[in-house]
Amino acid sequence: MDRYIRISDAAIQLGVSVDTLRRWAEESIVAAYRSPSGHIRFRQRDLQSLMNRRVKPRRDRRYGPAAETPGDNDVEDDDAPRQRSASAPKWQELAPWQQRRAEVETELEIERLTAQREQERAEAERSVLEEEEREAEQVRLTALKQFGKVCCWSIDATPEVIKELETFVTTAQIPPWLSQWEQNSLVQQRVFAVMDRVRAEKAAKAVHENP
């Protein structure tokens, strides 16, 4: 909460223009600090306190009627002449070590947000890639099943072949790193094995019925 931030970032947090926030600082509505380099800085704790106050809607030239002003009474419009309060204090000087800490904290925050965005982007790309791989794998397995059906020339064995292909043609049984010839060979061998089994069962049944 003691972090010091730039006037542009502070204005975004409060939902007002930079000019309005600069005027509030000049009129002591919110405490402001000047860095050794002359830049205006605001303390996060002061901004949070300002946002927690009761506010009334006002018109802001940049953000429209939804913008709000601090305090219990409306602040004058941006178009009105600016008058500095006679009791308004001078800019509070920001010590060099405070300026350096503010700069370091800002850099760390930027790095954190950048890393977060990169991680989100990487996760999104990985999700898309995984979905594409699943779709490609489904296409490959479907093509192998279709090839197996073509290899079955026995009408009697066709139902059994189709059933066998549904359980046999999987990524675990036929991994994608095999060559296409090896994949087709595995499917063809299993189809021929099923046809041989059906033919043997049919022959055995015929012998049993006609001894």
C-alpha cells in the first residue's frame, strides 16, 4: 500500500483525467509527491483512501457522466477556472530512496503482469494445439477402421470385424509414430485373424450339425 505510482496510472484507478487528478493534488484533495527528477507520484494508500470515500457522480470531459469525484460535495467542473487554495501545501518531496523503491516496484509489477500474460497466451496456444492433435488423431483412427472394413471380404465375418476394429484400433494399440505401412499391416492382420476365427467356428458348427 506504500507503493508510489505515476499520475497516469493513478488517474486510471480513480476514473478521472490526468488534468483533474493534477488539480486535486494542487488543491490538497489527495496527497502528491514529487520525485527527485520532478515527476509527480501518488501513494497507493492515499488513492485507496480516496476511492473508499463517499463520492457523487459528476461530468468529466474524458470519462463522461459515470466519473466520480472525491469528498462530500461536488468538485467544480473542469471547464471552470482553477483556483488554488491559499492553505494548499507545496508539493511534498519524495526522497531518492522512495523514488528508487517506487521504480523497482513498478518494474517488478510490469514483469509480473508480462509473465502472466505470456503464461495465459501459452496456455491458450497449448489448448488449441491439443485440440488440433485430438482431431487429427480421431481422423487417423477413423481412416484405419475404414481400411480394416475394406480388408474384410467375408460377409459372415463383417459384424465381428467391425466390432473388433472398434476395440483394437486405438492410440495405445496402434501408436501414431508407426509408419503408415506398419499401421495398415496391424489392422489387416487383425481383420484376417477375425475372419479365420469366424470361418473356423462356422466349420465346426457345420460338423456338429451334420456328423
